[in-house]
Amino acid sequence: MADAKVIPFDDDRSRGSAAQRPQRRRSAGNRRPGAESVPVREVRPLPTGAVPQDDVPVTSDEQPPEPSRDGGGGLERRIAGGLAFLRRRLTGDYEVDDFGYDEELTDQVLMSLLRPLYDTYFRVEVKGVENIPSEGGALIVANHSGTLPMDGLMMQVAVHDNHPAGRHLRLLAADLVFMLPVVNELARKLGHTLACAEDASRLLEQGELVGVMPEGFKGLGKPFADRYKLQRFGRGGFVSTALRAGTPIVPCSIVGAEEIYPMIGNAKTVARLLGFPYFPITPTFPWLGPLGAIPLPTKWTIQFGEPIPTDGYPPEAAEDPMLMFNLTDQVREQIQHTLYKLLVQRRSVFF
């Protein structure tokens, strides 16, 4: 998204006239017969050391940019690009990787659908994006919350839109995501893949950014009373994966997602009937029907912490349970500490 460039027209005219003006003016006595009479302006002496404005040369760096000649060419290019995109989709002339990730569809459609939520609704503020490597693999580990997994989607937009290299975040998702119709296909197109060590290792070895939320459903479906209290981080499988690949671990703390669906109850019987890990009861759902599914417009902050390197460990370190426990605890404590710090700095949930 390029900002419109304001062309200083008044300055252009003054520079152009100065460049075309002769270096010396003709005196009144040297006028040719019949020339049009021009009022003579009084010439005052300049201060010592001052340079007459008319005699200042115009360098190439000071030349104003030429105005666009195509007028509405920008709109025409967008229309042509959109038609070309549709043609490629209809003819199947596009590429997906082995995991089903469609980069073109993600950039041109799916990210555009998520940005209104990101920019306008949740007004996400991003900090520490410089801690994400510009190239090569890295594992981003974040807290998980909010009843519905919108925090992962907002983290994807945050990385892509704020990182100088415009990198894409490939999220590891639970089995349930790939069992739901429509959601399954969209998740694959967005670059999500099954949360297993094999898929994560392949992505890291290919130099991708991989995102994981080790709390899983324990964090996503925890009661509102336990908000911002990290749940158990599993068995440290993400640490083992990072050690094998030798990639850094970047802790990520997300504030604001806990309040979008305040979960005040859990209908466990309904959840078992539907095959869900939980069935949330919030102040608006299911009482307001479909309207209850609208998240509250909370103000979000996403902060990426300093990376924890893993390339200094020997290959057998991935099999050391004590090392995995220590690194897992270090990542968890760093995320929890940052959450508390952001909560202290937060003035309001909504503003």
C-alpha cells in the first residue's frame, strides 16, 4: 500500500521560473524600440555574503518529480491485476506447496479479509518485530486464548504486515481445525499445518517461520477468571523440534484476546455431543444467537521477545529431557513476564 506523493506545485513554479530566468536583467536604457514597457523594480543591496536567489543553480537533486502521465493508470493496473488473478484461479494456473499453502491467495484475498479486524476492530499494536529473523527458520511460541483461535490469525497478519521482509507465518494447528468443513480448506490455504513434529521440522528446515501455541485447547478454552495465566506447555515438543533444526525460539505475548469472548461457563454435555473440547457460554452466547458470536472490540498488543538461540547445542541435546524442560520453562516464564508487564501498562481493555 503506497502513500500518495504530494507534488509541491507552487515550489515547482518558482524553481522553473528561476531556472528559465536570464542571469542578468536588461537595464531600462537598453530596451529595444517598441518593446513593451515593464515596471522597473527597485533593487536593494544584499547583505554581505548573501547569494542572489536568481543566481542559485538548480541541481539535479532539486528537480521536482514529473507528474504522472497515465492519470488513472493505478486503477487500471489494479483492475488488470484482479482480472489476471481471476483467470489464474479459473484455469488452475497457480501453485501450492506440499502442505496446501497458497501464497497468492493468502496475499491478495485472505490477508485483505483479515486486515479490517486487525487494523480497525482490534487495533493491534505490534512491538519487537525486529526480534524475528529476516531470513531462515525460526519458531515463534505464543500464548493462546480467546475461546476461538483468532489470536493466531492476528499474529499472522502482524508478522506479514510489520516485518521488514514481509515474512509469512506458518501456524501449527490442532486436529479439530482440519476436521471442520470449509475451515479445513481455508486453514491449508493460509499456510496452517498439523501440529506434529514432522511437519514442523520440514518447515523449519525449509527456512520458514513456524508459529506454535503450546497451551492448545487448555489455553483457548480456559475460564475468564484464569485469563492471562498460562497453562501447561505440554511436554516441550516444540523445544525438541527447534533443537533438531538449530533454529531460534521467539517468545510472543498477546494481550487483548482473552476478553473477546469472556468464557463464564462450559456446557460439557453439549461439547461431548458435538465432539468439541468445550462449548463456551459467554455473556452474549448462546443468548443472542448468531449475534453472540461477534467478538468484543478489545484493544490488542502483540509483543515479540528476544530470540532464544538453539544452534549452540549438540545434536543429542534434543533427546535430553532435562534440557527440554529447562528451555520450555524459560520460554514460558518469558511470555508470562511480558504478559504481566503489558497488562500493567494497559489503561483500558477497549481503548
